[in-house]
Amino acid sequence: GLWANIGPLLYHYAEQPGQISIELSWEEIKPEIAKYFDFKEEDFREALYTTNPKGMYRTRYKCIYFAAIRNDVETEGESNPVFG
């Protein structure tokens, strides 16, 4: 299968006091993805993510873009699917 992704590396609890948040960089995440996917494209792109195009306030994010194809490596461990 194809995995196409564009988005910032944002974490839900990143700046909330008292919450546990593990914030990984692209350099830390990429090798784990590369175990099971072959990267075909990769780039950093600027995006106005979740922004009202008619509003005056805009937040720009430096996003990771990649397209990867699932390889033949079998997964390890157990999966705990959210949807049964």
C-alpha cells in the first residue's frame, strides 16, 4: 500500500502541564517507518495547517511530506487495534 503524508510533527499533550508527552523528531521516527516502508519521496514543506484562509491570523508549519510504499518485511510483536 501507499502511505502519503504531509503534516507537522505535533503532539496532542505537548504543552499541557501535568500530561505525559513523548515528542519524537523526524530523525527518530523515520528509521522506524523505514523498517516497513520504502520511501519514494521526502521533503520538508511549509503549510498553513488548520488555518482560516479568510482570517488575518495564520500559523505556518514546517511539515514533513513523504510518500512510501509498504515493503515485504513482516511486522513484529502484537497489535492492539482500536477497532475490532
